[in-house]
Amino acid sequence: MSAPGSNGHRASDRHHGANDHRRVGVLALQGDFQAHGRILRSLGSEPVEVRTPSDLDGLDALVIPGGESTVMSLGIEREGLAEPLRKLVRAGTPALGTCAGMIMLDREHLDVIDISTRRNAFGRQLNSFEADLDLRGIEGGPVHAVFIRAPWVAEHGPDVHVLGRVDDHPVAIRQGNVMAVSFHPELTGETRLHRLLLESAP
């Protein structure tokens, strides 16, 4: 994914017209997919709730939100979404996974990024926390990140770029057209990750 301009807000204004009418799928089997939809709509794109393979038709980008990874996996299997999702992302469609979405993209699940993740790596719900992170490629100051039963990247291949860490554990990564983060940008109104997603869409 390309980096934003010298100022994230000016980059948004500059690319706003290009983002109009871009159709961005948001996996809507579980989790706060509606919050992602609100951010995407505020950036001038059209969010599409994805529940079946036919919902993937004509998408310019994809978001896999947080939630419960086990429930999400069962829903993907039930709806026959695994292979269509793999095909979409492997064909080059930009994708963003947040929290459980990072887990869904890893080697053990959809296998579209070369990482292994550790679930609930920072602890359970009571161990939720917030942090200000400097992420490579994200300008305009630190990203305020909310971690809730968050994973981290336990292992990654040589083509994976680590964008940010907490206690030396990777919590934001990129590989080609795919970005994944351990936290919930949609809970704080952080738009820069979604903006990067849109700017990398064709």
C-alpha cells in the first residue's frame, strides 16, 4: 500500500474524488462491521456488507473487522466464503484486517499473508489497553490504538514488513496489497488506515 501524503487530512482531500463510488466489502458475519462502514462512507466510498460469495462481486477493496475469530471462521465455512475471499485477495484486491481480521488473514486461516498469530496475546478482556503508536507509512502523528483481546504476530516471512510494535511484538504489518493490525481503529475514529486502503485500490 502506498504511503499517504505529507499530511493525512490533505491526502484525503486530494484523493476524495477518486475514492467516490469505490465499493469496499466489509465482512459482516460478526464484529463491529458497521463502524468500519461509517468510516468508509465518510471517506467517500460505498461500504458493502459481505455475507455470501456473491457479495464479493465488483469490490475494489476489502475489510475484515475484529470480533471473535472462532465464530468468524465458522461463518466463513458455513457460507462457503473461504476460497472466494482467498481468490479476491490473491488477485491483488487491497485488504485490511483489524484484530480478529489479522487472525483470519494468517497462514492458519485464509493464508493470504505469511504470518502466524497468537490469539489473545496480551490477555483477556480485562487486559484491554490503549496506546499511541508510530506506524511506518502513517504520517500525521501517532495512531491511537485500542487493543481488546488482541493478537500479535508470532512469526512472519521475509516479505512481511512490520509497521509497528508493542513490547517488541509486531502489531501492524503489511505484505503486498494486505495490511493487518492487532487493534481497532474504528473505535477511535481513526481514518488513516482506511484511507490507505482506498488510495491503494485501483
